[in-house]
Amino acid sequence: MNYGLIGEHLSHSFSKPIHESFGQYTYELHEVARDHIDAFFQNKDFKAINVTIPYKQIAYTYCDVLDKQARSVGTSNCVVNKNGTLYGYNTDYDGIVYTLKKHHVDVHQKTVLILGKGGVAHAFYAVMKDLGAAEIQTVYYKPAEGTITYEEAYERYADADILINATPVGMAGRKNVSPIDLSKLTNLSFVFDAIYNPLQTVLIQQAKAAGIPAANGLTMLVVQAVKAAEHFLDRPVECDVQKIVDSLTQQACNIVLIGMPSCGKSHIGHEVAKRLHRPWIDLDEKIEKETGRRIAEIFSQDGETAFRDEETKAACRAGLKTGQVISCGGGIIKRKENMDVLAQNGIILYIDRPLENLVRKDPRRPLLQNNSIEKLYYERKDLYEKYSDETIHTHNQIQLGIQGCLDAYADPNVWARLR
């Protein structure tokens, strides 16, 4: 390997497209098992690498020469092999500082809680210290030297100003939860989650719902990559950081279609996916495939609650992936948890077909058998509008629906929430 990223699990990583956007080298993702990491550094079979969870501290110990930031942090996320001598850098530091400035966060004389004590937590600690934080506490899930527990944080630091998540809790591929009970921290002015996949973690969603400004780790990731590339190439790299962040956000975000039965979600979703060269998922079809049963059968034999449970499972699986078009069943909005998970990586588009053009009866749609379409429409309309980022008015023309979705996807204002 010449250039690339090493870590234990890398399926979540956006690093390859970022580095290759610089147009200077091919960048590989190289997963290394824990029992092979020492041999990897001893062999030195690379030109330059980035290092992620859980090897930043190990990388630091193998470096022969360390820059000021790496020494300050005590970890290295960037290693350059110069004729067998390993030079270690910490560019997470640069990414953190840049993100704080972007969001106009003043750390001076603030109380900061950092969740986690791994490599990226060390970088956050160093930055907070250098920027003049009044007090910095590292929060860990069990008693450990130099840390406080979550219960101690709630009891002693409920008035903390800044919260930083430097744990992998909430990352794609792990349990989709918040690492902390945000309601017990009553004075927060900013939440910084180092995770960038999903684009909006549960923690960030909760912070924004509470009116607390919050940022994910994508800008931090891009800036540290730019700085790493400069060390790789030993020269400045000219690029527009925000343009890269926006491009990655747009590429990653799902296009999620909601709306009444027969409004055209499946037809429109399929066509939008074809035009954007994206995978398309119809959640109802997915449920039928995974259960081996027709939806009408689930309703008639097990009841609506059983179907909604399957729908929630399908929404969670689809919503935490990226770069798809997802057509949802008409009742997806009946559970807030469905919409929350779909919004973590997606823009929610409400396909609004005129009521008079909706299908009145359809044996494939159980709720239309015992309910009038008008009743369902007025029960759900407010929920569709509540959860959507944009309403697509089809005026009973599929092509208008397709173009409306494409226009929404192209509009940064629609997916600005995911930045």
C-alpha cells in the first residue's frame, strides 16, 4: 500500500473519496486486525497513511519523529514513511479547530465535557486546553484514572457549556443511540459529535431538537484529510473545504419519499434512482421479501401493530445506509422513531398528489379496505408536512414529481440540515 487509511473497521469511512478528490494519489482502505497492527508498523510497507480507531495511540509509539501537535495530543492519526523513518502528525487537531471556528464556538473560560478517552478524545482535550477552556472533564463509562463517570457528569457538571462525543457510540454499524442523556445537561451552548456517518447522529438530533447548536465530524474529517495530504505530498493542497463537505453530504444523503398510498412514491422513487444511478428501496417490497408474506396477509393475520413493527425494522436498516432512494409506505409517519432514523441520513420529500386523484380501493393496501381515502388523508396530512424537508406537488403528473425530487436533491438548502 502506498497511501491509505488503516483501522479495525472501515466500512463507515468517507476518507477514500476525500483524498482521491485531490487528484494526487490512489487511496486505499486497509483494515488491520489488532493482532497484526504491530507487524504492520514494523514492516513499514507504506508511503503515508492515516490512522483511525483503535490505533492512533499505537501509531504514536512507532513514530521516530513527532510534530508539535502529535506530541501535545499524545496520538498520531497521520504517519509518513521517509526512507524508513516514520514521521507522526496529528491533523485531527486542525480539523477540530477549523470546525469550532466555522460554528463560531468560543471555548475560552468554558466548561467542556469530552465523552471517551481514545485517540480522538486526546485531540479534543489538547485543543480545548490550548483554546483556554476553564475546565475539561473526560467522561468514561466506568471508573478510570483521569476521568469521571457519566453519573458524576450529571451530578457535578449539569451546567457544562460544551459537550463533545469522541466515542464510537452512535456510529453506523453500532447501536443507534445517544451516548449520554442530554436532558441532564441544562446549560449546553454547543454539541460536537466527531461521528459523520450517520450524518446526523441521535445525539445531534436531540441537541437540535432542544435548540442547541450542533455539528457532526464531517468538516473535521475533510480538514484533517487536507492537512494529512499536505504531509503526504510535502506541499500545500489547494481545495475548497466547504465544497468537499457539501459534495460528500449530497452524495451520502438518502432521498426518502413519503406520502399517501397511490401518490406515486414507488414510480417516482424508481425513476429518480435510475437518473441518479442510485440503489432504490421500496420499504413495502422489502418487508414482503424479508418476511416471506404479503402485507395484506400480515395485517389480516397478525394485525397492524405487527406490520408496523416490521416497518420500523425495515426503516432502521435502510435509513442508516447512505446514497439511496427510499420509497416508504403511506403509514411510515405513524411512528416518530421511523422518521427520526430516516432523517439521520436522508432528506424527507412529501409526494403530494391531489386527493381527488388518489386510488379509493386497492386490495394490496389493507387500510383502504375499511377506511375512506379522505379519512386517511386528513389523518396523515399534517404528519407528512411535519416530517418533510420539502413538499413535492405532482398536480397528478408523475414527471412533475420526478423533476421535483431531482430539484430538491440539487438544492443545498433542502439538505442543509444534514451538514
